[in-house]
Amino acid sequence: MSKKVHKVSFLSNKQNTRLGGLIAVLGDREPYDWILGGLVQEGFVERVEGALRLTERGVKEKDRLATLAGLMVEKDRAAPLPPKSTERLTRNPTDQRPPNTLSDRQDSVGEV
């Protein structure tokens, strides 16, 4: 029986630094000068009216690096993951007791 081998992909240090700089620009932050210099020189970032913004090439590079890192890219925004179970959705909001407490287990096991 053969086993599937999954190749794990990691970013190089240079790619990781570049992705971090691109994400910083997306978050309206200015990366360190040595990172920003490389991003501007390679045409990924430009300064428009004093503010930094990604060029079209920068957006494509951000998407490429994020995909290589195993991140999902959708319209330059992140959305929260859905809850793992429906318990959070169906639980009574006025019930202040956390789920799966000792009193919950006493019913099924008996006295503890």
C-alpha cells in the first residue's frame, strides 16, 4: 500500500521579508527602510501623495507569496473562520455557564 507524501512548502527568508513588507503596506504601516527600499526598487510599492500603496505588480506578488505560504487570498481581506461546532450558535446567550463543565458530566457519569 502506498502512502501519499505531502510536500510542505515554506517561504525563503527573502520571500518572507517581502511578504511581511507588502502586508505592512496593506495595513497602512511603513515597513523598515531596508525592506521598503527593496519593495520600491522592484516595483511592488509606490508612494502616492505621501502614502504608500501596492502597485499591480505588488498585489500579484503578495497573492503569489501568500499562496506559497499556504494562506487563502480573497480580495485583500481576511475573514474570521466559521465556528467549529454549532454549539456556539445554539447555546442560550443568557446562560453564563461555560459548556462542558463538571456539572454537565455529572448527569451522564453519576456523582464525581
